[in-house]
Amino acid sequence: MSSARGGTRNAGHKTSSIPRPSDATRAGQRNGGKDSTRGGEFTRPIARDKQLVKGRGKRGVIWTAAMVITAALVAALFVLPVKAWLRQQDDIERKEQELAALDLANAELADEVAKLQTPAGIEEAAREEIGYVRRGEIRLTVLPAPQAPITMPDGWPYDAVAQIVSVRSQGTINP
């Protein structure tokens, strides 16, 4: 058959057999309640009498609990590892500073060892450590003078002198 607009009806191809959205829900009901579309059981609303949680308040509590759990997971997966990484970076910096100080100490000890491998270095170390003297030399040890106690009588001129002596003995004012 032909129509006035130039279209012909093709008997081999029927577009009316493609289910439309309203037809798809009816088809799901005809298949024993099973939806023929992919994921239909997730997108179809659940009847009120079959819902596990009824009421807005209970759903809000569950939603809040889900958000808390999600936040805890985010913290466990992202925040805590980043904190640990930053703490490790601080530890690395501190250990590098310690390593630099130990390297400096090792260099000083290596210099001392090199010095002690010479005859002049051995003699100097023996003089400092065990008091070595050559034949004909006299060793003199000069000890610093002990701090004499300041015993002055109480009264006007002696109080000022005692303050001056205590300040000078502390080394805050040079004479």
C-alpha cells in the first residue's frame, strides 16, 4: 500500500514491537513481577509495606550514620596516611640533621687520628693526656686561685663593696 505522502508500509519491519517505557513496565508485570530491563530491580520504587525503614526520621538517622562512616573511611584512607607521610618527612629532616652532625664529628675524629699518626701529634697528646715531659724539662702546674669567701662586716661601706665584688666575680661587668 502506498500513502499520499509517499510512504509505504513495510511488512518485514515492525517498529510497533519495540516496547515503549510504559509498555516495559507492563511487560515486567506480565513476567511475574520481574523487570526485563537491566537494573530494573534497582530503579523501580519499593512498595511502602515492603520497605525496611519507614519514616523520614529513621531514614535521616541512617543517612547521617552512612555519612559518618563515609567520613571515617575517607579519614582512614586519605587523611591519616597523609599525616603519617608528613610526620615521616619531619623525621627524615631530623635524621638528616643528626647525620650531618655525626659526619662533622667523624671528620674531626679523622683529623685527630691523622694528627696522632705523626711523631709531633703523639708527643702533644702524651703531654696533654698523661703529663709527659722530656728529660731536662720541668713541669709546672698552675691551678686557678680558689674563690675566697667574702666575709665583711655589715654596714654602709661594706655592703656596697660586697655588691661590687659579687658583680665582678660573676663576670657581668669587666673592670
